[in-house]
Amino acid sequence: MFVKNMMIPKHECFTVQHNQTLKQALTQLEEQQIDGLPVLNGAKYVGVVTRYGIYENFFKSNQQRDDYLSTTTVNEVATHQDDFLEGGEVFEKTLLELKDFPLLAVVDSSGNFLGVVTRSDVLSAFESAFGVQRPGVRIAFTSVETEGRIARLSEIAHHFHEHIISLVTFDETDKLVRRIVMKVEKKDNIDKFTKKLEEHGFRILNIQEDE
């Protein structure tokens, strides 16, 4: 999945213009119950203002709260001016960038604002990859890293008519053993299915039913 496939388009985004006051930005943050707003100069992306950034700068300002919020403009406290996405990135790479920040803007080659990717959206995508929201049986196992192992796994699952909800592999740099987590719909043949996996060299580590 690419960033452009999961971004919130600009017509669905809450934004603030660079010359608006912090009071206006904070009001919008509180009304919408969000942590950050893309800052625009017209249609151009020029940064992000966050609730945390507003308060952090207030404590450094030596001003009264009302004066600070009414006289300081958004562009004075905006951050991440040079941190943005262009849509063609794979979404996995956004996870570390969004670890300590609520959102990243997506812009075109001219710097025009196209939308945002939020930390919540990225985490939801990972939840989907692991099938977190769907009940089923999670099977963790290991396999020797040889050509055709995933294809063999699929053949066995097909033979038992297993409905695979998710399939995730780990240890991509390990040349000997790969860990695999498969989630399938609950059926009455799990014991037979896992026994067949073991017969073909897959070592079962754990079986857990998710409800």
C-alpha cells in the first residue's frame, strides 16, 4: 500500500492559514478533537501546528495567555516545514516518522497541499494487516528459509479450505529460519491443519483464538 492510498484528501482535512492567530487554531483543534493542523499559505503547505507546540511556545513566551493566543500567528510556531510526503512512499515507512508526531502532510511537486496521513491511520492499516478486528485463530510458526515455502503453505491452506485473514512474516534478514503468523477463520479442523503443517516442516510455536 502506498501513502496516496491511505491519505485523507485535502477536502476532508482541517487546515489553518499561516496568518491566522493561535487562538483560531486552538479553537479548531479543540472543536475537532485533533492534535495537529496543516498550515497553509494559500494552497501551499508551510508546516504543522500542534496543540503541544502551542502550549510549549506559550511557556517560553513570557506573555499572558490571552495576549499570546491573540497576537501570535500560526506561522510563528509551525514546525515540520520540510517534513512531508509526496504520495508514492510505501506506508510502512511512515510509522517511525509518525511515532512522535500526529500527522504528516502530503504535497505535490509544487508544494501544494494534497492531504494528510495520520498516526491513527497508519496504526489502523497495521491492524488490518494483522486482521486484528476480525475473529479467528492465530497460528505462529517457523519455517526454514527455502524457496517456495510460502507457496507450499498456501497449498496446504487451500487443501484444508482455510480462509486466510492475514499472513505476516518476520526475520527477513535471517537466512535460516523465518517466523510466520497466519490468522485463519475458526473451523473444526485446526488440529488436522496444524498437524499437516508440521508434517511439511513448519514448526508450530503458538495457537491462539482471537474473539
